[in-house]
Amino acid sequence: MIRLAAILYSLISTALAGSAVIAVLSAGLVSTMAIVSAAAAGFVVAAPVSWLVARRLYQGNAS
């Protein structure tokens, strides 16, 4: 299950980090620190999300 979570992390983290950066830029925060912080937050939040998705897929309860 760890391999599945790692593969999912590579996909989920880029999606969440990209969404967070777009949200920050849409809010008008164009400083480097705000953009990097949003990307880092997306990568951190993606870890438990990918673990939960992998667990649901592994158990077969993805319906």
C-alpha cells in the first residue's frame, strides 16, 4: 500500500500545490514567499490525502 500511496502522492501533490498557488495568485498575493508557502502547504496536505485515497483503493471501498 505504501507504493500505491507514493504513486498517488506524486499526482495529488502537484494538483493540490498547483491549486493552492493559483488560489494565492488569484487573491492578489504575488510575493515569492506567499507562492512558495502555498506550494509547500499543498505538498504537506497531499501526504495524508494520498494515504487515505490509497487505503480506500486498497480496501476496494472506492465506490
